[in-house]
Amino acid sequence: MQTPDSRREKGNKIAESENQIKCIDDGHYQVKSQSSDKWYDLISTESGWKCSCPDAIYRKVCCKHSHCLEISLTIRKTVEQQQLVIEQINSSICIQCKSDKIVKHGIRHNKYGDIQRFSCKACKKRFTINLGFEKMKFSPQTITSALQLYFTGESLRNVTKFLRLQGVEVDHKTVYRWIKKYVKLMENYLEQIIPQVSDKWRADEIYLKIAGNTKYLYCLLDDQTRFLIAQQIADTKYTEDVRPLFRKGKEVAQKRPEFLITDGARNFYDAFNREFWTNNNPRTKHIRHVHFKGDINNNKMERFNGEIRDREKVMRGLKKVDTPILTGYQIFHNYIRRHEGLDGKTPSEACGIKIEGDNKWITLIQNASKN
């Protein structure tokens, strides 16, 4: 007869092996039997994990599969805590010789604001620190406030009305140029960072008006972290080739998912077979024909589509296909916006990417300029 220690030891050996655990959702996992090809279901309950194996059902003991899952989840939590930190740029060192022996040396008065000037006691150089916002007429706080207001739902003209209340006179076209400039800068920087997404991805499409024409925005979303992995604009709904969407997803995440959840559209099926299908294990499983009610649904994807729809209503449609607005909203969704479903975290934090500072826009822009 197996003892609790022996079951725990066997559970540890299972956890150390590859491809023995499948995540169906947050409260449902499957663990492979060690004596057959059968998979046992583990369901989360108030009293712990309940397994469908004979040990758990008939002997009423904590089986090796439950021990295996608990060990695996503990390891995963430890890995998630090992975050990549995007730090604030240190403004207390000399930009020439990197010495910390700097002092304030007056104010440089500009037409659009004052900038602090510093002097280094080591190299005797005088300098200002305005990384990422050099030659800009307005302050970093003004520019990033405009970005925040716009991507939280305000129109360009409403952003200028708010800034006018703060004593800042700026045209709505200038705000758009800020968005275009800094979205491109941050996009180039963030492409170098690999998010630690889960093994279950979701894909769906939503129609948009672009230059008066109906287009479709295809999105690839991580199930566990809500991280928007990739997006693609298309002309048609059911016949568009969405292989570039899946290919971009593999490039961003540096892996294939174990599960892909989509609706029953044929183009998803064709793209899945060309980009994700492989003869090597583990194979990606394609879950199709999802519905709103039941165990398998695409509600998380539909919730994200609602975010896009709310943003599009304010804009009354997009003006051009290569607009920076969609990329900017992707950055806002992943790195700035906190989600209640993630206990107040951003998707990037759930993926192990932490951005320091009260103003995350400034931290991202400064690091993007530095790198």
C-alpha cells in the first residue's frame, strides 16, 4: 500500500517530467496516467484539488496526481515572480562621465517651460536631462498625459480641451504627432522583450471602419495573462489568410501554444494547420466552434473586442490602414492598463515584465530612447 510520502515522491517525479500536465482553464487541469495513455481530470474545489483517478475516488486520499499539480503550480508561481524590470532612468548621475557628483546648476528658461540644469563636479560639464523628450516644446508630463487621456477613451480635441485647462495651448494635430512619434519609438523597443505568456491562446476578429470601408481586425490574445500577442488588419472575414497573425504570435512569444481557441471559421483552421501543426509532441490542439455558454467559450476575447469597439466609437472609425492608433492601444492594453481580472495587474506584469515609476509612459519612452 502506498504511503502519503511515496505518493508525494511519485508526484514530484511526474512534475519533473515533460508534457505530463495540461491546463484546460484556471480551475481545471489534466495529468497523464503513468500506467496508460489515459488523462485524469483535476478540478479545483473549496477543499483543494479533486482528481478523477481511483486513489482519489475510492480510497479518498491525496493522490500523486494532486501532488504533481501542486508542485507544478508552485514552480510556475516562483518563475512568475522572477520578473524583468524596466527601471526608471537614473537622473542623479552625469550623462558624460557617469559620476554621481552632480549638483543643480540653475534653470534653463524656454518659451514652453523651464528645464533643470545640472553641473558635474568630476568632469566640469553642464547638462540637462530630458531623455526621450529632447527638442520637444512641451514637458514630458504634458505629452504623456495626452497619451494617457487619448488611449483611455478621449478624442484628440477633448485631450486638447483638458490640456487647455492646465494652461497648455496645443493643437489636436500636435497631439496626433506625439502619438505617432512615441508609439513607433516604444514599439521598436518592446519588440525586443519576450513576454512569458501561457500555453493557451485565443483568436477572434472584429469589424472596423477604416477610411469609410469595412475592415476586420484579427487579434491573438493570451488566455491567462490577457496579453495581446499580435494583431492583423484584413479585408474579409472568412477568407482572409491569417497565417501572418499566427506567425507573428510565434515570433513574439518564441513558442507555439498548447491550445488555440477560435470560432469555426475556415481561415482559422487553415492557418492553424500551416503554422501550428507539427508531428512532434507536444502538439497544439485547436478548439473550434466555441459558444458563449458552457465550459468552452471565448468570453475573454469578446471582452477585449469590447475595448476596441469602445475606442473606435470615440474615433468614429480609423482614417488609414497603417494608423499608429491600434499599435498604441496594444501598448496601452499590455503595459499601462490595469485589469480587474488580473487582480489589478497589467498583462505585462502577469507576463513577468514590471515597469517601474508612477508614470509608466515616461519610463517606457526613456528606456526606448536609451536603447
